[in-house]
Amino acid sequence: MIFKKYKTAIVIIGACVIALGIILYIKKPQNGSKTAAEINDSGYINLFQFMSFSDEVKKQEEIDVSKFAAYEMEEANMIKRVILEKNPVCANEDVLVTVVAANPHGSDANLMYRISNKPGNPAILRFRRAGPREFFVVVRDNANHIDFRKVPIAVQECERQTYVILRASLSNLKQDVVEFEVTEQKGLTGKCEYSWNFGDGLYSTTQTGSISHSYARREQTQFQTTFTVSVAVTDAEKKHGIGRATVSLPNLHYISSVMGNPTVPMIYEQFPELKNSIYELPVAMKNIYDEDITFQTADIEYKPCDSSGMTETRRIDAGVLLANTVLPRRGTVDTILSFDKSQLPPFTCNLSIRLSGRMRGVTEVVANMHISIPPSGRDSVDEGRDAVVKDDEMINKLNRAAEILGRDRPITPDDIRRLEKEGKL
Amino acid sequence: MKKYIKIVCVCVILLFASSAFAGQWVWKPMSINGKKGDIVITTGEGFIMDLLSMLGAYYSHCGMLIDDGYTIRHNTMYANEIPIEYNYIWFIKTTPKRLNPFKLSNGMPGIITEDINTAYNGNPDHVMFKAAGGAVIKPVDALESAYRGYLNAAANVITNLVAYYRVNAYVNMFQLDNVNYYIAGRGNHCSGTVWHANYFAGKPMNVAYIPVNITAVCAESLYTSIINMVRDDAGGFGSFILDLEGFFGTGGDERIANQICNTFAFDRSTDTSSYWRGRVPAATANAPDHNLMSTYTNPAGHNMGVQTETSSYYGKVEPLVITNGYYYWVE
């Protein structure tokens, strides 16, 4: 009688219980799992996490710390002085911080600096809000010595007519490229002109507050190189303000040589140009060493357009590939890399080139390049990875970009962004 | 009549055929110079970087390639999406109380798979990888063929791992399970996840031990860094808190800095007091740099790696090269 009256409710409750049982069964850790013992207790928390939170210490895997290598650092007295360009400083004002340090355990050239959240020395800092503030300065050597100092600074509100805030950030997509942007400017009106000093002897002028700059041709004589960059902004009424920023780049090729594997920075574009069945690509080779270098061989990996296909490898004389293979000490050589289209394996889309040579005929030096050759036909499309563009708006943009740049060449997202900025798309 | 129908049909077929083969734009995805199982390391900005730099680290994040240069899997947390909790008087929201403790302790999205374009060029609030200064860690040339199978196995493991991002793993790395679902209170940080992928595949790499005198300095630096980020609106969760703080004088920035330090050191994510001061324990955990060989000098000038030829398959560091994606036209 009762069953008949509440039949529907009983069926629903029964179904829920069965469903919960199935879920719990599925969630149960597999026997033999290495960590099953630990997760037996906590494995079901996930089901109810929306309404539970525990601050308890969780059961952890026992570990014998002594069996692992220890990384011990020692404090050492290395920081002698921290020089603030000014103190107190106004909110939103650039302040140059310079650290004077000495290395009692080796060469001062081996010291590495971090000032607040900026690597390098000196560093430009900026505080947006007034009040007593502090930041850390850290100095390390290339062994296990470290020194740090907490530096107080007073930040106050000031009546300032103009200021410019410059932001520098390492490129997400390109080695050695830094992107600069004026993120805020006060007291400047109308159309402005931006005069950039990149700190490496190069300058530029733009009508917009952003620019990117490549430091690929810099000298590499230490672990990192720091540049102080400034932008002078002038408005239509000739009022002007200056923004500054520091940027620090790792010298990966120098580090590689310190590790016993000297490599040569190569500056080139991704796509070669096809001229009369010959692919040509301008290349700048930067010798960062104190010895002449001669490239002798080139190992080339020909990667097929279909990424699941087999790679073919060939070794040729470097002179067949490059017009110039000799790099004078500390010199930059601009040359042309060229290869015959007919000699490429069919359906090649990527070439990885490893140039090998010698310094003073003894030490091996290498240079790596990665070049793309866009697929030329439907049979070169990588069905597994490449994607046909179906978005009409994107297709229109690509068609317009192709009219401007030519349909034979590939179009990169950078091209699209640039043309959009120029108002051409 | 039939004749006309046939002609129309042929015309329609030809029309479709011609439009289908009239040519189209195709996107070739971005890739990097790595293979399945290689570790990709990157430098960055933010309080994790500030913390790690105290140890001499140069790199702030890492992940593992799960194919030959197109897709990366890594463990990350979108710190600027952690909700802020507020105090209430009756039903009126007053002052900021803390970050949501659960979300701070168990960071989301945790372990994720991204194509290279998304990892390096996606949503600016989520992008963790930078090309400049980046590197790929792989076996030395002589051992490439011998080790690649093991690295593929590690990549297969990480492909199936699911877990939260746990900031506390920077102090104790041993809290990741070989399962494909989230477990509250379990998970890891980026390099710990890579370590565990190798571990579950049968290769226990070396682990760094950071003594108390150094972790204490790291905690102090972390606290200062967070205070500065909150006040200078540079950390993604700053300005709103500070505006309220200035109005009510609640010290919200200090509470949040304390809460984060307590979470790092002890997983006490509900605690906004200065409990951590003088109590920070030694750490047994790997930062991204610790995946490097002990003989490698990182761009910060340090031999921070703790790996040896016997503990790790990864003997070679190559500067990262991105082969940019592009659109091409095919007829």
C-alpha cells in the first residue's frame, strides 16, 4: 500500500543511490596503483568539493630526504651600497637603482643582480602608490653565495605636470626581441611623437606608443646584458615627457660556450624567397668570440609537410649553402643562404640546419637554423595538424592581406597584426 | 525534359566541384624545436619568479612536450582568477577578507594541454611561456635514440595526469598521485609535475633540498613582492583591494601576503595571520632550474641544477626556437 502511494519517490531515490554507487565505484583508485593507499581516504572528496574545505594536513608520501642531492647556499657579504637616484620619490616616477657590490669569492664580473622584480643592474623601478615602501636587492655569484638587502624608499604624492610610463617585456614569440609600450602618459595632449633610445646605440621615432626591438646583434661577454631604454614623448603643443625602463637579456650563446658548447647567433627570417627555382635567405652571423670561425659542414634535416612522415638527413659542405663561411673575431657577417628547390626531397616543409666549424682549427663551433617552406599544393597539406580556415572574417582578412603582400607567400599572424595596425585590413 | 534535368544536374555537380577545389586558406600550426618527452622551460614575471630568483633560479615555469613540438602539457594556476572573499555586516559587503582558500590551495586549471600557439601567444592573462630566454631540455645527441623511448613513456604519463596546481608543493613536492581526476589537497607545481611524470614512468630524478635559512629569506621576499604587487596593481588582484584598504584601513594587502606565505609554507590557506614568520620549514622540491644538470650554468649565472647523468635523461639544453604558425593558400 505504502509502496504504491510513494512508488515514484522510491524509484527516484533508488535510482539516485544506484547512480551514486556507480560513481563511487568508478572513482575508486585501481588496485596496484602506487599511491592508492594515500588516496583511498581523499579520493572521494572531489565529489563534494563544492561544499567542503579542509585545512588539515594531508597524508603525504614518506620520503628520505637524505638520498637526494642537497642544494645549499651560503650568505656572503657582497652588497656594499645601494644607490637610489632619489629618495623620496613621487608616485609613478621612474627611479634608477644602482647596486655596488664586490665578490670576495671570485671575479666581480660573475655577480648577478636582481633589484626588486627586475633582473640586472642598474634597474628602473616605479611605485604607483604613496607610502613607505621597501624592496629586495639580491646579489649572487656563480657559485653558491648570495647576499640580499631590504631597501626602504619613501613614495609620496606629487603635483606633476607630465609623466610617461614605459613598459618593457621580453617577446613571447622571438628570442632577443623586446616589446616596449607606453602604458600611461599624463599631461600630454593630442597627437604625440615618440623618440626611442634602445640603449644599444640604435634609435627610432614612431607616431604610436609601442615598438619592438631586436637585441640579437648585441655583444655577449657575460651571462646577461642589461639595457636602459628611454622614450621621449612630445605632443602637438611641444610639451614633452620621458619614460624609462631597463631590460635584461640572457646571453644563451655565451652561456653555451661557457658550458663547452660554443654556438653562433644567427639572425634570419623564417621563410626563404624563391627566385628562379633557388631559395634564398639573407642571414647575419654574429661571431661573439675572440677567434675567427670557419664553418665547414652543414647537416640538414628535411622534415616533410606531413608531420607524421620520415625526416631525411644529409651532410653537405657549408660553402654550398652559404656565400660566406668565414666569420672574423667579434664581427658580424651578412651573407646569403641558398639552396636549389629541385634538390629538396618531395613535400619538404621544414629545414633544420646545423652548421659546424672550428675556432683556430680546434674548438668545434655550431650554429642552428630552422627554416620553413610553405606547402605548395593540396597534396602537401598535413591532414593531421593543419586546419582549413573556415571563419569568413578571417578569410576576408587573409584575402586582403594576400592582395597587399602577394598570394605566393605565407601570411603570418604578425603580418595580420601589422596590417591591422596600419588600418589596411 | 529528361535531357534538361541531366544538364542541370551536371551543372550543379560542376558548380560544387569547382567551389570545392577553388582553393582555400590553411593554417599551419606553430611548433618548437623539441620532441615528445622533452622539457620546455621558460622565464617570466610575478611573485613565483621573485621567489625562485632568491634561489638563483632563472626559469619560472616548465612543461613537457607530448608530441614532436606542437603540444605541451603543464601544471599552472591562474592566480588572478582566484575569487576574493569579503567581510559582511548583515548582508552588506564591507572589507576584503582573503583570497578564496580552496582555490588558493588547489589552483586551477591545474594540469592542462595547450598547443604551442596558445601556450606562447594565447590569452595574455594565462600565457606562462615566453620565447626570449626559453630553452628545451633533451637528451645529449649520443643518447638521444637510447633515451627517447623512456621520455615518450614519461610524456604518456603526463598526458593522463590530472591534478590541481599546489603552491605548497614548492616546499613539499611529494603530493601528486598517478590518477586522471582532481583530488582536493593533492597536486603539484609545474616542475614537480614534470618530475612525477618521470617518476611514474620509472625514473626518479634528483630533488633539491633547500635549507631553512634560505627558505626563510624566500618567504620574506615573497611577502614583500606580494605587498608591492598589490599596492602597485601589478599582480592582477591588487587595485580593488587597495582602494578598500585605503578607505577602511584594513591592511588587506598584508593579510593576503600572509595568506599566500602560509599557503606556500604550510598549506594553511585559511590563515591570514603572520604565522609563517620564523616557522618556514626547509623545502624538498624542484624548481624548473633543478631539472637541469648540476654542471649547467643558467642565465642567472648559477649552477642550480641537481641532476646527474645517472639521475636524468636530460643532458642537453637547447635555446628555444619557435617556428611560427602561418596561413598558406592551396589551389
